[in-house]
Amino acid sequence: MKTPNMLYGTAWKKEATSALVFEALKQGFKGIDTACQPKHYREDLVGLGLLKAYELGIKREDIFLQTKFTPLEGQDPNDMPYLPTDEIEIQVEKSFETSKKNLKTDFIDAYILHSPIFPGTKLLRVWQTMETFYDNKEVKQLGISNCYDLDVLEYLYHHARIKPTVVQNRFYAQSNYDKTIRAFCLHNGITYESFWSLTANPHILESAVLNHLANKYQKSVAEIFYRFLNHIHIVPLNGTTSTQHMIEDLKISEFELSNNEIKTIIQLLD
Ligand SMILES: NC(=O)c1ccc[n+]([C@@H]2O[C@H](COP(=O)([O-])OP(=O)(O)OC[C@H]3O[C@@H](n4cnc5c(N)ncnc54)[C@H](OP(=O)(O)O)[C@@H]3O)[C@@H](O)[C@H]2O)c1
């Protein structure tokens, strides 16, 4: 399944996760992002939200379901899907089994390594385990998150038998908006997904440029920015808790920014 133009993000929603996932799917979101990382995500409740959505007639095959393997450093030692003493391959396998169980599915559309692992040889051990899920047709795409160093992405890309097709990163000024990473992604057919798109960029949302366009198109500045991200080949993650925002954001494909308008917003990333 092709990656939708926007994914619903499920971090930090705690007990509200199932109701919000259900609401997002009911309103029309076609993609869900989660992680097997109980510290920040209730992946089990994402699964319950999905079950509720299926009762509406929505089909598993029509949803792009994405989850992550979170390495030890990102886990709560008292609540994690594997043992710290397990070999890393076993950690990946246990986490993946938990994800399938939580999400009540036998396939995952995109399986993401939550952050790079060092040294490279260890990263490849993890990746090769993820590749076996692809070989077994349990995963359709593999990806990596929080990868801000092009050398690391290139290393992975060149050594991987099954190439990464997703990069999920924070979209912010400190990384120069990942300009070189995004160029690499575009060149190699990798989907670039952004998070913190709104929260890290209040200066852009408050800019005269965005406010002028919001006025012109009768949209919110958030909608203008999400639309812009799609225009420059970025798939934003959107974790809104508001039904109104869901409804508005899902309509961004209904209008087009002109090339000049896109260029003007691109200048705000300099
Ligand atoms: N890979 C990683 O390490 C990583 C890290 C962080 C996040 N993520 C993923 O990215 C997802 C999104 O997280 P995020 O940090 O980018 O922030 P977010 O959860 O999308 O937060 C967006 C904020 O902007 C507000 N907002 C205002 N207008 C909005 C609009 N029209 N549409 C949407 N939000 C609007 C929201 O408030 P309202 O709720 O009131 O709309 C919310 O406070 C997470 O749920 C998670 O899946 C991944």
C-alpha cells in the first residue's frame, strides 16, 4: 500500500489512545504511526482502536500501519517488550511479535528502527533481523527514524539487502531541516516523514507569509504548512487530539499552493 499523505501519530495519548485512533480512522486518516515503546506509546490501545474501526467496515488492508523497534536506550527498564540481556536479534524478534499481537495483525506496512545503533555492525544485525520479517512477507517496507547523519543513512542504504524506504525525522531548524537527508531520500525513492512539524516551527506558523496564505485560502496556518510539506514530498505525522483539526487537515489535498508560494515558504527554511 502506498504511504498516505499524512499519518496519524499515537505518541503520548495514554488511555485516550484507542478512542483517538478510532476517531482518526473514522474521520478518514489512512495511516497510523506507533511504536512498541510503552514509555511513550500505548500500542495495545492502538490495536483496540483499530478493532473498533473495523466494526465500521474499515478494512485492515486499507490502513497503512507503521510501528517501530525501539532499542534498549529508548525503553523504560520496567516496561519493555524484551529483556536487556537478550541478544539484539532476539530483542527485535520479541518486539516485533509484541507489535503484531498488540496491533492484532499479521503484517505491518512499515517497520521502523526507532533510532540508529552504533557501531555499524550492530546496526546491521538489527537490520538483518528486520529483513527476515520482510522476507516472510510480514513487513512491506523497512525504515529508520531519528537519523540526522547522512553518513549513517548512506552506510545503512549501501549495506542493506532490503533498502530503507522510510526515514522519519524531527523537522526543525537545528538539523537545517534535513536538507541533505531529504535530497538523498528523494534521489533513492525513500519517503521522508516529519514529526514536530508544527511544534518545532512556531516562527514559521507565525510568519507573515503563512498568515497571508492562510487568509488567501481560508485555511489555518497548520493546514497551509502541512500542504506545503506534501508539496515538497514530505509526509507529516499528525498527532492532533481535536476532531476539528482532523477534519480540516484531511482536506489539505483539496487545494494547491502555487510554485511561487512554495518557493516563498522554502525560503523560511533557510
Ligand atoms: N520517531 C520519533 O522519535 C517520534 C518522536 C516524536 C513524535 N513522533 C510521532 O509523531 C507524531 C506527531 O508528534 P508531533 O511531535 O509532531 O506533534 P503532534 O502530536 O502532531 O502535535 C501537534 C500539536 O499542534 C497542535 N495543533 C494545532 N493545530 C493543529 C492542526 N490543525 N493539526 C494538528 N495539530 C494541531 C496540536 O493540538 P491539538 O491536539 O489541539 O490539535 C498539538 O498540540 C507522534 O504522535 C508520533 O507518532 C515520532
